[in-house]
Amino acid sequence: MPSRMAVVRQFYALTKPRVVQLIVFCALIGMVLAVPGAPGWLAVRHALIACAGIWLVAAAAAAFNCLVEKGIDAKMKRTAWRPTARGELSDRQALLFSAVLCAAGSWVLYVWVNPLTMWLTFATFVGYAVIYTVILKPLTPQNIVIGGASGAMPPVLGWAAMRGEVGPEALILFLIIFLWTPPHFWALALYRVEDYRKSGLPMLPVTHGSEFTRLQVLLYTLILFAACLLPFVYGMSGWLYLVAAVLLSVGFTGYAFALWRNYSDALARKTFRFSLIHLSLLFAALLFDHYLR
């Protein structure tokens, strides 16, 4: 019989903490950029409440994903440790946990933030947990591209939370994450290809091979490079962000080019890790630039 703390850790693991932290961070960037200058206490409180609501719904989507994919997770080394894959939590427990988190987060956003943010966040939950996880992921190798729309929503949610609307600035941030997602996940899929082959999922390296996937990674990083310049072109950022965006994009494209020319699992792993650094530092540069202008 597992201890109470062990059960708590199992439920916490279902929320995919690192992924959800990045989601909330990107939403927070949208919130910060939506508020001109230094925010007052009321704006800070509003943002914290919005972050809490978004965290709850994002965690609910992660838990639902773990439930739906427990059979697939059990076949893959990267995910076999998850409580649902190991049978440590029942389907009923995982489903109830996801439903409670989603309901609580939606209530927080509707009552304490605004209805638009609640509906956009709930639509993101449906897009990720149902459309992507249940329909797209097992159906098409373009699952990451189409499903990436859900993963690109956090800055839009943050912007809507503070402004009550979706502005062009939020859509630019959406575009950056949308284009970042395929090369990020395909780099992972390249060195985890055997895991995905065993799982039966039609990931691009499985259906189209390594060389084709590496070319797609390179092409997407080039398009992403252009998208990362849009905040400066549109006037929502200054020179500090531009310098950071160029350096980070050159780094990501350089990894993708090297991966395309001479593949190794080690290089694919480095490319995947750098993609995380790329997005985190890119948005951090937006944050610093916003307050230094």
C-alpha cells in the first residue's frame, strides 16, 4: 500500500510539471507584454490568478493525455515510468483528477479573469487532450504540425487575460511557438525513433525516414528564424530582443543544418535540448526588452 505522499507524487507526475511550467511561462510573457510599462499591484494579482487558472487547465490536459496514452507510454522508455503506464493509478482516478483540475481552472478563469480567457483555455484543453491526443497523434505524421496550434496558445491566453481580447502581438507569439514545435519534437523523435516504432505512432521519422525528417527540421528552423524577427519588425520589441533572436535562431538553424548533413543520436539530442533553450531565452529576451525600452 503506497503512502499518502507517494500517491500525491503520482498525481503530480500526471501533470507533466516541466511541460506545464513552460506553458505558464509563455502565458506569463503574453501577460507582461500586454501591459505597458511596469504593472501595478492589481495587474500583478490579476496575472497571478490567471497563471493559476491556466496551470490547472494545462495540468488537466496533461493528466488526460497520460490516461489516453497509457498503453503507448508503457512501450516507450521515455514515458514508461508514468503512473498510468505502470498501473499505479487507475483510469477512474486519472480521469477524475483531470476533470477536477479542468473544472477548477475554468472556474478560476471565468470568475476571476474573464470569460474569453476561460473559453480560449478550455478550447486549448480540447485541442490538445482530444483532437491532438485522441485523433491526430495516431492518425497522421503531421500530428505535431496540426496539433502544435494547441501548444502555441499560451501567450494568446496570457494576452487575453490582461486585455480581454486577442491582439496581433499575441498572434505573432502564437506563430513563433507554432513554427518552433515541429523541429523541437522531430529532433526528439529522431533519436527516439525505435520507441515510436514500437508504440505504433506514425511519427515522421517512422513513416518518412530520418533524412526526410532532418530536412523538415532544417526548413522549419529557417521559417522560424524569419518569424522570430516579427516582434522587432512589428514594433513590439527593440534591439535587445533582435540581437537575442538572431543569435538564438542562428544557433538553432546551425544545429538543424549539422543534423541534416551528418546525423547522430547525440546531435539530435543536443538539437532537442537547444530548442528548449532557444524558446526560453527568446521569450526571456522579449521580457527584458519590454522593461528596458
